[in-house]
Amino acid sequence: MSKINIKQEEALSIKFSHLMGIGEQRRLDLYFFLPKEMGIGVNTLNEEEYYHSAIVGRRSYFSDGLHLPLVQSRFASLNRRTVEEFRLYLNLFAYQFAVAVETDGKALEQLTETASFYQALDELREQVSVLLRKFRRNEPGDPKWKSYFENADNYLSWFCEQRLLKLLAHAPRSSEFTEISDAVLQLCRAEHNYREEERRYNSVQTKQDPNRISNKMLLLRRLIQQGVVLKEELKPLGVGLKKFTTGLATGLVMLVVSALIIKAQGVFSGLTIALVLSLAVIYGFREIFKDDVRNALWRFIQRGRPRWSRILRDTNSQAVIARQLVWLEFMRPQKIPKAVAEILKQRHSQNKLDAEILHYGISTKVTQNEFQAGYSSMQEQVNFSLVPFARYLERGKAKIYKEVEGRISNESVERRYQINLIVMLREAKGEPQFARYKITMNRSAIVDISVSDLPGHIAAIDGSDAAK
């Protein structure tokens, strides 16, 4: 069974992630059922604009050691013979270190119990401290290697400090755990002093400008991703077909216009004001309806076809790692798979509202080329921003009244909307598997993501879960 994880990423975004091995083929389809009362549809949301502005993906080599305790087991990979090998394995370790801090930090943010939060924070602090010390003990002496080490060291020091400070800024207030908070602050101060005073990694101008230091760290992050995150080559499909559709639509419109002109000339004898006005009206209608005819014809021809193709390459060897086809379109209810329609019928009667169906599909074929040493799978993570959805939603203005001992009070309530998400996964030529989620959101945030039960005869995706 393959595992697809879907969880909330930010206030108004969700992320799905999955792993694929060498030679695997997979088709993944996500069906978003958007209630019509949300006001989102073909006329209000352009699929191509939404894809480029609100869907962000990252494909990279993957190792199971994405939590800090497991990163230590890969530390020995830094000791390599050549400069290129050293740089590659340094990047693999640094990238994995950063992802581990992100993963553990986000898991810590979900903790609501104060004691559990501070206990996990203290463990994270200790793991970060130990790994940074071990990392620095392996600093190379060769100048050719040293610059690569310093870039990674500078970034990891800054990144760990920022993540720990962010966790402290949003930590639950409690005087019982002052000792842990002070220990975390001490580590952050030590790292700041290490970068700025001991190693002098950053200039005075860079340190004094938050924009400059942030942009520099983004650059260093991209440098350590070299060789780990796959290079993407995205190409729109159907460019020639779209040109043909434009020509066909123009031809059809001109055919009607020409017929109307001939008809008008037959009605009005000679060049009269009435004929001139009739021609002006005909050409005016041509300009009005030309784009509508073209768009309607293009949507009909494009229906069901993939919109983009993507090639994933290793950034060092330029070898092709995987090829993908991507779909994104609004679908008619009659065109969705029968199994998806059957799952949707299982909803409670109060949720059975008319909905617009936004379909995102991605078909991936991983080549037989070997991955970088130590990696046997690639991970794909795709973030969907729901901000373009939220801008169409209404703010809640309703009030709920209640009476207690003769006193009447009221509370404002927010307007919430529920999006049903059905995920369909097909491995090679195997049987499809399904999962269903309910996404409850308002204008400012995702309130809840929950997994719904499926009918007994519908196969479920193993491991599907939602992080609230």
C-alpha cells in the first residue's frame, strides 16, 4: 500500500505528500467539491492562474531520517574523498538537518498541553545543540572544501535560531518552565554570537537589514538544496492546438458575420446610412462574441486533457529522474469517476448541496536511473493555497441570542464552509484506492480537516490522515 498524507500547512493552505521509488508509476487525483454558495467556479477562478499562483510543489530525494534523532545516523556520509563528493554529502546532510528541524518544529506547534510542549521543546533544543557540535567538529581544513562548509554552517546556525525563537514567541505562557525557556534562549544567543562575533559570517550591512539577511539565507538554502531538490522543467501542453482553436473560432465567427453582411446588403439597396449602421452593429457583435466563442470552443476541446508536462532532473548529473503530466480543470458531475460519485453519495443529507468540482490530477513515471547514494525514493510535496477561495467568501455577521434568568445576551458567529475532498490513487495498472476528507474553513483560516469513513467496498488509501 502507498501512503498519501494530507494535512494543514498554514492558516489557509493544505499540503499532500507521498513517496515514490525507482521505476514506479502512479496517478493521483484530487477532487475538490466546492459548495456553489462559495461563489467559486469557471467564471470566477481561472484554473491556469490558480495553478501558477497558488499551487507550489517540491520534489526531492528522500530519506527516512527526517527527524533529528535519525539525522545523526547519516552524519558519517560527510567524510568523502573528493571535493564534489564532500559537497554533495554535505548538502544532503544540511538539507536533511533543516527539514528535520522544520518537521519537528511543526509537530511541536500542534501540541496544546503546556507540559508536553515544553518537554518537546527541551528535547528539540538538546538535539539541535548536539548535532551542531558534531557538525562543526568535522570542519575541513582544505580551503577548497571550507567555503562549502561555511555556507552550510552559517545557514544552519541562523535557521535553528529562527525556528527556536519562533517556537518561544508562540509558546504557552507558564512560570513553571522558565528554566527550559532560558536554556533555549541561551542556545539562540550562543548561535547568534557564533555567527556574528566568532566566525563573522555576515557583514555589518547585512546584519542590520532584515531584508538582506533574509535574502542571503534564502540563497544559502538554495545552495544546500543543490543535488537534493530535483530540477523541474515545466512545459504547457496544447500550444499548437490552442492556436488552431483560435483560428477555427475566428473562422466560425467570420462565417456568421459574412452571412449577415450579405443579408444586410440584400435588404438595403445601395450605400445608405441604415446599411452603415447595420454593418457597425454586426462588427460590434463580432468583437463581443469572438472571445466567448473561442474560450468555449477551447474549453470543450481541452476537457480531460493534461495541461502541463514536467521533467524532473538530478541537479548534478542532469539525468532524468521522473516525468509527470498535470491536470487542473473544473469538471461536470457526469464526468467524475463512478466510484468518486458513489463516495460522495454517502454524505449526510444536510451536506448534499450542489457543488462545483475542481479536479487536480498528476501522473508520475519514475525512471529506472539510480538515485543519489543513500536514497531509494523521491518525495513530492504540493501545497494548495485556499486564499483564492477565501476572497469570495462572506464574513459572518449573524448573532446567536440566549436568555439566562431574564437577561438576553448575544454572540457573533462566523460563516463557515465545508469542502469535500476525495483523493483517488492508482498504482501502475492496479485498482484505485480512495480517501475522503472534510475541510471546514472560514474567510480567514482552515478550521478543521478530518478524515471521513468510506463505504465498506471502497478501498482506502493506507495511512491517509489529516493533521489539524
